[in-house]
Amino acid sequence: MRNRSSLLMMAALAVLLTGGILLFAQSADSASSEKDRGHKPYTELAKVPEKARAKNNPLAEDPDAPLAGRKLFEQHCAECHGNAAEGGKKAPSLRAQEVQQATPGTLFWILTNGVVRRGMPVWSKLPEAQRWQIVTYIKSLGLQKETPDEQKGPHEPANSRSPTEADDRSR
Ligand code: HEC
């Protein structure tokens, strides 16, 4: 009889011990995902392959691309990145230097491949032309200065162009 009860005690102890170990493992797990949340955005931009980076945006000069891109952005991206790409609770600003300094090819690659494990979806189901329009739109945000249009003096940078000029050139 005594033997039996000590056996039961052992079994109970074993159960308690495994439970404790499991709990410990779980809390260690959540500690590591806590660390993950401190990850800085934009680091993916530096990992884009050289060849993809160098790709030219075929719609960079297209006068319709910024507006079309903006509409697509509001449809697909704004819920996370904010209506004007200023950043939101779910995703970082796309007006940040890191994004604005990235080549168009880099942004296109990020759109095509996503950063899935960080919550940035893959957009390869959007036609390529639409992805380039979005890239043109994002890039256009970097050109907008804080000063309103009418305050723009004659000292605009030499490479700035108006959509009408671009129209003339393509004719
Ligand atoms: C479900 C939310 C969500 C949507 C929708 C979304 N994104 Fe993101 N995006 C993210 C998150 C989260 C990150 C940060 C990824 C990281 O930490 O690297 C990100 C990062 C980015 C980056 C920078 C890359 C980087 O490493 O941070 C770009 C550029 C970007 N998104 C563009 C877009 C565009 C354009 C769209 C619409 C076609 C879009 N995103 C839609 C969540 C989203």
C-alpha cells in the first residue's frame, strides 16, 4: 500500500514538473517575439538584389501615373500606411528618407515580394503597370516640399519639370 501511494506522489510530481517546464518555455517564446517587435522597418530595402534595384521605372515620366498610383495606394495601402503614406499603427511612413532614397526598382521589388513575416503583403497580383504607378506616386511624395505651389520661386531645380513639358516631349 505504501509503495503505491509513493508511486502516485512521484507521478503527481512529474506532472507538475513538466507543466512548469512547458510554462517556462512558453514565456521564453513570448519574450523572443517581444524582441521581434522592436525590429526597425526599412531594413528590407537594403536586402533587395542589385539587379532588381537597377530596374528603371517605365512610368516614371508618365503624367497620369502619380494620380493613378495615388488611387491604387488609397485602395490597397492606406489602411496600413495611412491615407497620405504618412504611416499608421500597422505600418511605417513611406515619406521617410529610407523609402524616398530607395531606387524605383527597389520599391517595385518590395511590392512584388512583400516583407511577409513583418506584415507587409505581397502585391504580385497587381499588374506590373499598376505597381509602377504606385512607385511613381510614392516617389512623387518626396518631391513635394512643405511650401505651397504659389510660393515656388524661379529657383526651382533644373531637373524639375511640369507634366505639360513631358507631354510635349513625347509628341
Ligand atoms: C496589412 C498592412 C499593409 C498593407 C496593406 C501594405 N503594407 Fe507596406 N508595409 C507594412 C509593414 C508592416 C511594413 C514594415 C515591414 C518591415 O518591418 O520591414 C511595410 C513596409 C513597406 C515598405 C518599406 C519596406 C520595409 O522594409 O519597411 C514599402 C515601400 C511599402 N510597405 C509599400 C506598400 C505599398 C505600396 C502598399 C500597397 C500596395 C503596401 N505597402 C501595403 C504593412 C502593409
